[in-house]
Amino acid sequence: MTNTLDQLKKVTQVVADTGDFQSIAAFKPQDATTNPSLILKAVQKPAYYPLMQETRENFGHVSLDEQVDRLLVRFGCEILKTIPGRVSTEVDARLSFDTQATVDRAKRIIALYKAEGIDTEKHVLIKIASTWEGIQAAQTLEQQGIHCNLTLLFSAIQAHACAKASVTLISPFVGRIYDWYKKNAGPQWDEQANAGANDPGVQSVKRIYAYYKQHGIRTEVMGASFRNAGQIKALAGCDLLTISPELLTELSQDESHLQAALTTEWANQQNVEAFPDGEAEFRFMLNEDAMATEKLAEGIRAFVKDSEKLDALLKAV
């Protein structure tokens, strides 16, 4: 019997969730995603430290934020040598509430990729936090042919706004939703009862997937931020799943049978939902969702913190 990872690849596009490009090749994913935390983790490994040194030596005369973008693009270019598809590169999280600054930074990242000879329309996704401002920036960028991956997505209203903006891809976070519900339940949390299809993070992605397929929305759904292999198996059939090297390894060593849980047929059998348009409605519905509000804010803070650490490492070279 083929392993679970190979079975998963037959029904879902598998994406490597890492900045460690040396570990990607073994799993043969189609795409790869990065974020400030993953890049920070990678540059602290001896194998990748020279990339930071070279960036500092060659571009120490430009602004620190441009140096960081050049480092991110360098990682992205190395990753693209090992995969046939797309790499996601994230805009600085400190710009999450500034639409124009996000647009400007995204354009610079794209220009840096193009200078390296990368076909950005085919191989690069700009990763942006799913704030109202970030989604509006993504809409502008998509209209200009720059494809976007909207991250830190925890709610159906965020997914709806992304669909209205015609973004290329969204990354709903499974594990962080699971974390929130587990923490809030405290001693009452029943791990077994909330596993697999009953996992709250899994249920959130399935809801969004059903909504998109029912309405013929072309935006791709990529489940992200997994805590265990069970969450991944429960979302087999999703458009894409971005998975850490640790969980990719676990799946490659698992030989249990895997069946697609998400299909268009399944989606069309679910309840049909509708969501309101507009900024006021978006902000109100997001505010009403305590989990989404808290995890979005927490996620931005975490990425900002790691971006600041990356800045400090570059300055210290």
C-alpha cells in the first residue's frame, strides 16, 4: 500500500510549510510557503547563515526593510529551485493595517523576484494578513496581475471578503483555531471527541470550502497551521494543504488508507450560507467572533515580533 502522503497527493495539492529549502526536496511538494517565523528559524541554522551574511554585505547600504525583503526573496528563489510550483513570500506584518504600504511592499518583492529572472505570475504568491486593509491591498494587487495568499484567516467572513476581492488563495489556520478552543475549554476539553472531522479548526475549513464550491468561487482554499496528522487527513480533498516537514515525515511513514473527505459533491450537500458585503459588516462580524478576533491579533503580534528579531539578526551581522 502507498503511504498516506502519496495518497494525499492524489486528492490534494501538497505544499511544504517551511523556509528550510534543503528539507523540501525529499517530499516533492508542488508549492512552498514561508512566513517571518519560518524564515527566522531557518536563518539561525548554520547552513543558512551565509545567506544573511551575503545579503548584509551586498545590500547593507539600503534600508533595513529592503534588506529583509531581499533576504526573503533569496530564500524564495532557493525554494523555487526545488519545487515546480509557487512560493509564498510574506509582506511585513507591521503593515497589516496599511493598504497602500502593503501594496508598495508587495510590488517591491515582485520586482526583486523579477530581477532574479523568476516568472512571478506562475511562481510567486504575495502573502498578506487577512485584515480588512490587507484584503483591499490584495484586491488592488490582483487587478495588477500580482497573485496573493491571504493568511491569518480564521473566519468565514474573512473568507467571503477574500472571495469578493478575487484573491488567488486563502490560508485558513486549522491548528490555531484548535488551540483557541482547547485553551478556552480548559479541563473540560475532550481530545478524542474533538478530533478528526470534529476538530473545530477542521470544521472551519470545511465550512469555507463548502461555501466556495457552492458559489463557484475560484479562490483556492489551502488549510494551514496543523497540529497533528489527524487534522490533515480530515481535510483530504481540500484544494491545497500546507504542511510542516515534521508532519510530512509522519505522513510518509504512515500506511493507513486515506479517503477524500472534501469533494465538490460533498460541498453541494451542505447548507448554503450567505454573508454581507462591506467594511462595516466585515468588522462587525469579525468582532462578533471572539476566536477569530483574538487569533488574528495574536498572529499579527507574533509575526511582528519575529520580524523584529530578524531585523536585529541582520543588523548584527
